[in-house]
Amino acid sequence: MKTSVNKQVLAYGINIFLSVLFSVLITAVFIALTAWLMLKGKVSAGAERIILNAIRILSCIAGGYLCGKRNKIRGFLWGLLVGALYCGILLMVRKTTGSPLPLKPVSTITSVISCLAGGMLGGMLS
């Protein structure tokens, strides 16, 4: 009985890891695409912030969807967890690269809420 529970917990952990990794990879690909489009002059610098917010939200939706689909039950909670881990990774990357956190805490709070809501929405859609 105990090994069955341990296998299921391990499976959930692997699914969460893969979903967050999927979200990060989607983010990297779309940020690289956005950078290339900006280099070619197809995207204005003013649209950059909107595009980055959309990338973040869509990546969380995709990760939440994947995790909810793989875990099959309570998709919204798994999606919320994926969104929280994704947001944590973003904040850690920002801190380790030396990028300062925004001076206005409203910006950081909005970022956290959008990650959580995107992950939860993806989990609900699964």
C-alpha cells in the first residue's frame, strides 16, 4: 500500500516538474522570437511589455493545462501550483541576474497574480 502511494506522489512530482519545465521552455522560445522580431524592426519597443506579459500568462496556461491533463484530478489546483512555481522561478532568475525588482510592488503583485491565474485557468481547461 505504501509503495503505491509513494509511486503516485512521485508521479505527481514528475508531472509538476515537466509542466513547469514546459512553461519555461515556451517562455524561452517566445522571448527569443520576440527579440528577433524586435531586431528586425517588426515590433515596437512600446509593445514589448504587453508581449512579455502575454507570453508569461500563456506559458502558465500551457503548463497548467499540461499538469491538469496528466494528473487528471483537481486540475485547477495543479495548475495553480505550476503557476506558483513558474512565478518563483521568474523571481529567482530576476534576482540572480541582477535585475532589480520593480520599485512599485503593484507590478510584482500583478505579475504573481497573472502567473497564478494563468496556471489555474490552464488546469481548469484540462
